[in-house]
Amino acid sequence: MENLADRGGADMLPVRGGGAGGVCRAILAGIQTDGDIGRSMDELAALAEAAGAEVVGHIVQSREKPDGASYLGRGKVEELREFCENMGADAVICNDEISGVQLRNLEERTGVGVIDRTMLIMDIFAARAASKEGKLQVELAQLQYRLPRLAGLGKSLSRLGGGIGTRGPGEKKLETDRRHISRRMYDIKSELREAEAHRNLRRARRKKNGVPVVALVGYTNSGKSALMNRILGMAERDEDTERAVLEKDMLFATLDTFQRRVSFGDNVEFVLVDTVGFVSKLPHGLVKAFRATLEEVTEADLLIHVVDGSRDDCEFQMQVVNETLAELGASGKEAIIAMNKLDLAEALPGFLPDGGFVGRAGAIPVSARRGDNMGLLLDRIKESLSSGFHSVELLIPFDRGDIVSWLSEKTPVTGREYTETGTIVRTSLSAADFMRLAGYELRGAGRARDEN
């Protein structure tokens, strides 16, 4: 593993009470129970830097399980205390979720503020959430996390001086009592239920109109937003509508679910959804709080699993995403694997010269940055969406010209023929539209009506 002490933070957020320049200097602490903890610690360092901290070192202890009283063993805690003094550290960030007792004891023995991986991720979410619903979801997760830890967290967050782990709408009064927190949680859940009701209405309207939904899922910073913008750029555009979504090379750049309706010249239309990225050890409280938003994934007709093919641990990241999808109840969804960042092909041992990917038959190597193989990806999307459609011939009476117009605008019409009794339209329909228009099908009632 690389020397974390040599890594600095980019675009750091100021932390009051921090080190030189107002930047929080943090030491990472982890427990290695089995396997290699290097990948997890590297990710923790990236999360810390995304939150605005400067990682000045790390310490790892091999144990069967974390110490129940102080996370690390007594001797390792003393080593950590000396390490903090020598490096001028302001905080310790633990690689696991720890209890209030562990947090309090670790603080008392090291003399610096302590936060865990869950608090760190929630802090990033609090800083990045933009929509009202996103902020409410983060606040709910924070309050649910804090409620059983009030005794330990109060001292910890006070010592950090309002920095990492203390931001967000759910952290206005650190000394709030359980009754106030419970009341606030009740209010938030009520607001989220209202937002969910509005979202369900929009979803029902989409289903009624027969517009399929394609959801982008994947590990954080895999390029989902960049891929969405690339697809939006290829679709027919409404110049009066703001379409692009934020794309940035950083963890959790997208926290709110963005939806854009896209259409192509051949009457192919669908709603494209960009979702929050997943990460290993994603706090259960956040998954639960964001479940309503992530319902777009479970309700989607097709998933695009975006993978950062430039990483040597992309298989691990895919596994994390699949496990999270299973937790959401979306593991059985049809999915297309898009191996992103083909523009870094010279550094990607998995990409093959013929455009394939090692061990992933059917995966599509793409570059959201350059646009490589985007046509192939769109063809696969269209093919998958059309597989649930019925190819039909409809005989539409002349007095139902509104149906002919709707079919021409909303479905891929392949032929039109005028007869004495009406207009024959050849097209493909979704299951819902087929049920509504089955009476006009030539093979059924429509054919019998024509013959009579």
C-alpha cells in the first residue's frame, strides 16, 4: 500500500481547530481481521480527503476482532497517541463503525477527536446533498446514527470544532436530547413520505404513458454522470431545458437522483436516471434513508452497471454494487455492464484489442470522455428495451385519428397502410400499451371487424 503520509488533500474544506492553514490533519486506524486491508485503507484515505482532511499517516493492527472497549488494543492505542503527537494530528479516523463507548475511550486515551467510517461518509453526504429531499435523507441517517451514541459523540464533535463529521442540517445542536432527536426524526419521516407520494405519482404517470426507465448504477466515481451526459448529448435536445448533470473526478459527486427524458429519431424514448454511487461498507443507515430515492433502481426496466475499468480492483467494486443491489431487492434486474474509461486503455490490462474485456463476456468497453463505443451501448439499450415489446399490426378507424397520431409520435412505426375501413399501422408496443390497444389488433377483434 502506498505511504498515506505522503498524500495530501485536494480542494480541502476548512476545519476549525485543525492544523496549519485550518486543515484537519488525520491519522487513519484500521483492524485487519483477515485478508489484505490495503484496499479498504486506501479508500478510507480517499474518503477523508474528499471530506477535506489531510491524511498524515495510518496505523493498522492485526486482531481477530476489534477491542470492545477502545477498538484498538491497549498497546496500539498508546502507539497511536504518540503517533498523533509526533504528526500533529487533530483527529483519528477509524476504518469501521465503532460504538459510543469505543469512541469515548479512544478519545480520552489519544487526546484527539475520533470519528469512524460511517460518520465520515455521512459528513460527505451532508456537504454534497443539494436537493431538499437529499438533505432530509442525510439528516435522518445522521440522527439515527447519533441517537444511541449521544454520550460519546457530544465530546468528540465538540473537540473537532465543527469540522469533519459535524456538518450538515442534522448537526445544528450537538447537545440535543433524545426527545428532540426523536421528534425531529418523526418530522423528517413525514416530509419524506410526502416526497415519496409525489414520486410515486410521477412514476405511475410514466408507466401509464409506457415510457421505460433506464437507471445508471455503479461504484462511486465510476463515471455514471459522465456517461449520462454523453447519452444526453447524443439524444434529441430541447434547448430550453437544462440537461447536463454534475460530473467530477471525486467520490460521491452525485448524491441526488437525476432524471432526464431522452428520445432518439427512431421514436425510441426512455427516462435515464443517474443514482448515488455505492461504496464498500456503505452505512446501513444511509442505504435505509436513501431507499425511497433508490426505488428508481428497483422500478427500472433496465440497469446500466457502470464499472471503472481502469482499476485493478474493479471486480471487487462490481461485487459491492451487486451486494447493494441485492439489499435493495434489485438483484434480478436485467443489466448491461459498461466497462468505462476505455480512453485509459494503455493502463487497463483487462481490455482486449478486439474491444472485449477479460472475464466479462457481453460487457461493453466504453469511454464516456471520448465517446468510444457509445453507439454500441445505445444499440444494446434499445435492443433490451424492445425485448419486452409486442410487434403488432393495428387497424385504426378513421374517426380515431388521435390514436394514429399518438402511435406516430410515441412508438417506432415501421409501416402505414390505408384501407376502406381505417389505417393499418405496424409498430411495437409495450405490454401496457398493447393491453389498451389490443382491440384494434388485426389478428384479433380488429381483423374480425374488418372481415365483417
